[in-house]
Amino acid sequence: MASVSIEERKSANGNSKFRVKVRVTKNGKKIAEKQDTFSTRKLAKTWGEKIRNEMEAIEARKKAGSFREEENLKEATVGELIDLYLRLHDPDEPKKPNDPSGAIEPLGRTKMYVLNALLHYPISAILASNLRADDIIAHCKLRRNEDTNPKPQTVFHDVTYLHTVMQSAKSFFKINANLKYHEEAIPLLVKYKLIGKSQPRTSHRPTDEQLQIMREGLRKRQEHRGSIIPFLDILDISLLTAMRISEITRVRWEDFNFEKKTLIIRERKDPDPTEKANKHSVIPLIGDAADIIARQKKSTDPEKSDLIFPYNSRSVTAGWQRVRKELGVGDIRYHDLRRHCLSNLAERGVPLNVLAKISGHKSINILHNVYQHLEMENFDIESFTPAFIKK
């Protein structure tokens, strides 16, 4: 049988913490023990009772010969799970040798902000294995009633990003998590308009005038004392290669071939995380792209000396956003440069399958529907005239 004991401890500031121990004994000897600390006695008691039932069930299955060790999942709160997920995607977090998580891309700015914010809400104190639909509904009600009056679309970010974290619990962190809450909560959240989906963003392909204004603004920022980021070179590489900013700040010198004017992009973003196919791409370096890369100074930091652009991608996009706001250029995001490049290439006659190779898209439909916003007056008709009918 398993026993549960709860010990109250006072911290230096006078707050109470409750340490709970669950112990399994056999013939007077301890054979298994789990412990954790919680902010309230109620939470400690809930966890203790749950762990006791689980440990007793495990011992019964061991006795019957039906227990598999990998099924022995740990317990953690939603907040603890979020913290693990954030550290997994933190490029500055030390990784163990041969840790596959080392290739995981950093989180986007919005997702990182939302997950960090969730740590300060009551939902983060609930055990991941005990999360229920009513907990999500209560959280969304709390959010909608805040003084900031967030829209349903904003609250929807909380729900979707938390679900992503919960999905990684068992397979990646060996943490017990209940996933049924999501499908139970979503219909009710939509019905009562606690969440809503954002309208698709219309095309924001930057104009030549907007790009020129941004170029001058970035030039001033680059020339500012203390600035180390070559904003103009990175801007031109974005416009010539259609690479994501996260890809630009990851490319290595060993993958650059000046003679052949090519660059290998490794571990490209894939909408299907289970896809095991090679995610590396070889792209052509058109225009001045190869010369721009060749003139970059090698970093003196031993940990970054292999990178062509050894800068934080978030610092690059933050600089872009500040310049954009200062100059009032409009809602032109850095990712729109990718769309602009691909549309330019299409207008000059580059076939769709070649565009997909350059962009890294496996779905031609996504490339066609999202990134090709062509200007018919810019179409290079000559490129589409077959050689045998040209005069």
C-alpha cells in the first residue's frame, strides 16, 4: 500500500509551502517514493491522492506482469510543463550532447509572449493530468473580463498555444497530461464567443516606395553608434533569397558555395512535425546575394564563428518594426519580404515548382494561394514566349 504525508514549511518571507510525499513500502522497506511541493494544502492533497492511486495501480500491474516502464509518466502542473516547453525552444538554453531538441526552432514572438503570460494565471497551478474543459472555460472568461478587454481572437491564442504544449507532454517530457479537455471545451468557447479566429491577413506585399523608405531608415539604424547588425545586407538577402529571418541567422559558412552561387538551408520549417524526409534545401544565389554573403565578417565568438549572420533573429525583426513605426510605413512585417521576393521571381517567369524549391514549400497550393500576389503589369511576357516562335 502507498502512504501520503504532507508537511507544511514556512519560507523566509512567511509564506507557506506544502511538501507532499507518496511512499510505497513492502515488508517494511521503501520500494518507491515520489514527492513535490505546492503553494496550497489542497493542491498538495489532490496531487498526493492521485499519485498514491497511480503508484498502487503500478505495483498491482507489476505483480501481474503487465507493467511497462515507459508508461510511468511524471506529474507536473501546467505551469511547469509550459516552462519545460519554453526552455526546449530557447536557443540559449544549454542542450545535452546529441540532444535532438537542439535543432528545434525558437518560438515566435507572439507564442513566447502568450506562454509566458499564462504562467501568471491560476490555470498554471493545475496538474496537467487534471486539466478539464471547465478550467479552460474559466480561464477564457477571466481573460475576457480583464481591464484590457482582449478580443476573442486574442484569447484564442491562449487556448491553441496551451494545446500545443499539452500535446508535447507525454512524448517529449514523459509528463502525464489530459488532452480530452480541448475537444470538449472548443465548441462551448466558440458558442459563447469566448474565443474566435482572426480574419486572414490580406496581402501586404511592400511597394518599391515603402522598401526605399525602410532602406533609408535601416541605414540610419545600422550606422548608429553601438549597432552591430548589418540591416541592409540582411534586407537584401531576404529580398534575393526569400529565406525566413530564422533561416538567415542559421546559415553556415560551410553551406555557402561562392563558385556555384548556391546555399544550403538546413532544417527548414515543415508544417508536418512528423515528416522525416530531408528538410535541407539548396537554393540559387541570384543577383548580388553571393557577394553580399562573401563580404560578411566572421564572428570572433567561438560559438558563432560558423554562422554567416551570427545575430538574434528577434533583434533583426525588432529593429525592422521600430523603424517601420517611426517612419509610419504601415503594416509591413518582415515576413512580407519573403512574399515580395517570391512574387518578383514569379513575375519574371520562374516556374512554380522552382519557386517551391526556393521557398521550401512542400505544398504547391500554399505557395500559390499565400505567397503569389502578382502584379500583371510587371509580368515579363518575353520570358513566356517559346523560343521557336520568337523572331
